[in-house]
Amino acid sequence: MTARERRMMAAGHRAFLIAGDVYRRDEIDATHMPVFHQLEAVRLFSRRDLTRLAASRDAVQDPSFWAAISSQG
């Protein structure tokens, strides 16, 4: 976890993107530049949200779920 992520969460944000530069020591040539960009996505879930997601995952993995959908035609 980065310091920026901690500050965002401390401010009460539950979902956010952070863009930043990443510096590397590669040689500059036609395919490499010394600066790269990185994007981090953060989404915090409550225990209730995670329970719902797990139930949805379990339902989708159950073959009877797909059989019921295909029978609705």
C-alpha cells in the first residue's frame, strides 16, 4: 500500500484511481523510454458486499444456474 492510498482511505474514499510515473534505468532506444506511467485502482468492500459477491460467484459457478438461464430461451 502506498502513502497516497493511505491518505485517500483516511479521507474516507472507498474507490479511487491513482496515476503516477515509474522511473526505470533502461537504455533509451526506439522501444524504451526512461519514464513509464502506472495506474492503481482501489475499491474497498464492506463485509456485507463481500458476502454478496461470494454468493453471486457461487451461484454463477453452479451448473443449475446456467441450465435455468438457457431454459428461459
